[in-house]
Amino acid sequence: MALDSIPATGATGHNQINQQDFLRILLTQLNAQNPLKPMDNTAFVAQLAQFQQLEQTQQMVSGMNQLVAVQTATQSMSLLGRTVSLQNGASLASGQVTGVSVSGTTPVMTIHPASGADLTNVARKQILDIK
């Protein structure tokens, strides 16, 4: 059976198979099968079950990503008013968290240091210590 129409990395450009790729493979199998020896019904049902499992797994991953985003935002909000130490480029800085906003799906903070201008767009991963 020829699967020339299926790209090696999938239609999405990832190394994962998506629903469209799976349906394309299944359709290719059905078109290429021998009419005198059709595909076994149990194999067909097993492939459909795998397709459903793939879809459920993708939905679960999407839900987990949303949960992580909410948790990160909640953790960032809990830093309001707290003094933190952070990595600011090549130097270390310290200051009070005065604001939290969301840029896309990532929360960013505004830090007011003891001296100098406010540091904006500080990511949670830049925080080294909370005082």
C-alpha cells in the first residue's frame, strides 16, 4: 500500500499525527485493499478506536495546557506586593511586584526596584527569590 500522499512529518509540520493525517491513512488503506480479501472488521474497528483515543488525548493535552496557564497566572498574582529578586539580563535586580498583566497566555509582571525605573514584562521564570 502506497502512502506517498502522507508527509513524513504530518500535515501540521509536527512529528505527531493529527486527525486529518489519520483519516487520510485510513482512506488510503480502504482504497488500496484487495477486493477479494477486504480488511478484517476487527482491524477496522481497532483503528477507529485508536482514532478516538488520539482525539481524547489531544483534548486532554489541551486541557492540561490551559490548567498550567491558569496556575502560572495565579502564582504570578500571588506575588503582588511582594519583594522579589530576579535575573534581569546579565545582572540581578530586586524590587516589589507592583503589577501583573497577561501577554497572550503568559503572565508578565512589573517590578519597582528601590532605585531606577520600573522593570516591565518580567516573566515568572526570571524570578529567583521571593522575600
